[in-house]
Amino acid sequence: MSDTSQEHLARRLDGLERENRRLKRLGTLALVGLAALIIMGQTAPAPVANTIEAERFVLRDTAGNVRASLGLRPDGTAALALADDTQQERALLSVTAQGLAAVELTERSGRLRAGLAVRPDGAATLALLDQADRPRVELRAHGDGRPSVTLFDQAGRARSLLALTAEGATGLTLYDRNGRRRSSMGLEPAGAPAVWLYDGEGNGRAMLAVTSDGQPTLNLADAGGKGRLWLRVSSDFQLPFLSLHDRDGKQRVSILLRQGGVPQLALGDANERVIWKAPSP
């Protein structure tokens, strides 16, 4: 083989070797890139936690009006306030330093019209107010779970109260303009109904009820609360009975319609001893 052929062959071998090294490097880089893609596909990038701290945030519209603010007030209350286009606060969400959480809704003039509050003891109240800032309706769930609804007049006085006791009794009470109870009706937990009427001083004067054993009863009382007249129908024999009582509650007169339709009248003394009866036994 001539020298020229040998040189030509050597140059070809050198070129093939360089090409082989270049292909190896490209193959290694491809394997590394493929491994990186596999790892990235298996493990999502960790989110970056960003924290912004400030004492107050303010949101303005394009006209520069304050439409919302979030921050601490001088008394330590944390509050989120939303305002209309006149910068009048219309909705307020707040939590006081003492733990009272509240939501307040106002009209465009700034008058409070509705409020929801939850006290630290768990009692919750929803109040609806008129245009004079006076409460007119109040819905409340007391700390022990008792619900109640109260209606107020234009002077802010309670006029109607609907409540459920913790024992399960339900009652509706009506009040006059002086705040005195004048009428109420209710159901005992067992379901026995009763209606009470009161005088102008709040004294119970009349009661109509059906006892738990099914006995209808009417009771009329004096100003001192003493029952003076009782009218009832016995639940066992379904017999009507009327009794009159003195100021000490002693029965002095009784009228009974016995079985067979025979009436009986009895008079008693101050010790409730029968002093006269007709017909005689």
C-alpha cells in the first residue's frame, strides 16, 4: 500500500473515531434529558409560599373611592368592611377582641337594618331594624339552645314573644304598650295546652286548659292570683263540676251534675266542711 493510501486511510479512521465520540456524547446527553423528564413528570414542583403582612388593606375603584377595607380597628376589632360607590359602609364582618362575631348590613344612608351576632358563650342573635334604628324582629338561639322570636313595636318595646324552653314547652306571650304581659298560650312538653289572660297589672286572671289526662278546665282568679271559680269536666266520668272559692282559696260552693243527670249543690264553711247539700244523700 502506498504512503498516499495509508495517509488517506488514517484520515478516515481519525474521522470515524471523532464521529463515534460525538455520537456517544449525544447519546449520553439524550439519556440524561430523558431521565430528567421522567423525574419531573413523577414529582410536581413544590409551590412557593407567599405571605403578605400588613395592618390594613384597602381596595379602591377606578375613581379612587374606597370600596373595601380589611384591618384592625383601634379597639382591637378585626373587621372587613364593604362600601358602595359613595364610600358608605354597607356590609361589615367583624370579630371583637372579646370574641363577639358579628355581621352588620346597612342601607345607603348608613342606618343599620340587619345584624347577626354570635357571643362568646355561643348565643346567636339575628335582628332586623327599621329606618329609625329600632329593632323590630329578633330571632335568638340562647347558649343552652333555647330558640325565641320577639316582635317589637315602633317604640322598641317587645309586644310578642314566641319561645321554646329547654324542657320542650312552647309558649307565645303578648304584651301591651307598657310592656305588661296580657295574654299567653302554650304547650307543656307532654302536649297539654293552656291559655292565660292577664289584667293591666300583669296579674293572671283567667286560664283555660286541658290537663294531660284530658280534663278541660276554666279558672278565674282575683287580682291577687287566687282562684275564685273553677269549671271542669272530669276525665273519668265526664261529669261537669263548678266550684266557687273565697279569698283564702277555700271551696265554699260546689255544683255537680252526677251520673243520670241529677244535679247536686253543696255549701261549705271557711274550713270547707259541708254545711248544706241538696239533694240530701
